[in-house]
Amino acid sequence: MRPYAFVLAVPDLDESSRYFVNVLGFQSEWRDGDNWQSLMRGEVRMMLGHCADALPPHEIGDHSYFAYITVDDVDALHREFDANGALILESPESKPWGKREMAVATPDGHRIMFAQSL
């Protein structure tokens, strides 16, 4: 299996889209007015849906982790994200399960884990 898209409810479609593009390096794929924005980086798609009244992700604690994305070089990605002002929750760290992982958040409180195999 490969991820087609992660679907996220966001309160401000434009603000969330800018974060994914300007900070996390995604590119716009398509947009449906003020309702949906699809963004892509590599084989990973984020589909952001405007949901102004949805429960904020920061209120659901650990359930706000929605993706575990494997990359070739998590340290290089960390440097890129850090230079762009990403909300880095955990810097890259080698784990006993054979992965080097980093946690990143969005301004809305969604959390993503990026990892590479050791």
C-alpha cells in the first residue's frame, strides 16, 4: 500500500495551505474554492478540508498524530523544516526499534511523525 492522501479538517484553509507549502515544502495539486485544497510532496498528498467548527486537533491529545511518513534522510528534512520555521515537537532521534524519528506539528495542532530506517 502507498498513501494516497491524508484528509485533515482545518479551520482556515488558506493559513493551513500556506504552512504546508511554505514550511513543509508541499505543492498545490488542486483546489475546490474555499472548501478543499489538495497538496503534494513526493508520493504523499494532504487533502485539507475547510471545517471552521471542527474540534481542534490540540484538544484530542495523542490522537492528533495522523501520519507516519518514511523519508530517506530525516536529518536533512529536519534542517529544511527548521530553516522554514516548522513547529518541530521532537528533533530527530534514533529509536531502539530501528528508526530515526522526528515529530512536527501544524499550527492547527495536527501532528506528523517523519522517520527513516537505520
